Amino acid sequence: MTRAAFKMKLKNASFIDEYKRRHDEIWPELRVLLTEAGVSDYSIFFDQETLTLFAVQKVSGDGGSQDLGRNPIVRKWWDYMADIMETEEDNAPVSIPLPEVFHLE
């Protein structure tokens, strides 16, 4: 099992409550897709000063949530989130991988 981390960004600090609400109500089919892709222990944190969302997840296998962009469920989620997050032209969130430099277990 590996850990993957990446950062994304909200368009405005006022969107954090809506971002939380949408994730509290994550679609069951998206939850199943992530689990089947080997994603577990997935957390997202928010830095209010920079509007940065910091995500970390455990991944079994070769992929992770960032490798599911061709799936129609993920593309629908991206479209759903595009109004409150910085996105690419295809509505994928601007997502920057972060290398792990320290881990204490």
C-alpha cells in the first residue's frame, strides 16, 4: 500500500461549506468506484489562507483517484464541482501531486 497526496484549490473561501456539503453527500457510485480502484483512508484538508485543498489517500495497486479521469462517474463529479474549484478546460480539478518527504508510522 502506498500513500498519494495532491493539492487543489477552491475559487473562493466562501465555497468551503458547499465543498464540505457535497463531499458529505458523496455519491454512492463514486464511493464504490474509489474503493474498487484501491483508494482508502482518503482525507482532504483546507488551508483557508491560500484556499488550498490538501488531499491524502492510501492506494493499493498502481492507481489512485487521480487515475480515474476517463470514468463517466468521475467526469460527472468534476462537472458537479467545477463551479467552486479551479479546473482544467475539461473540468478536471487543477491537481498538483505532492511528493512524500517524511513519514512517521
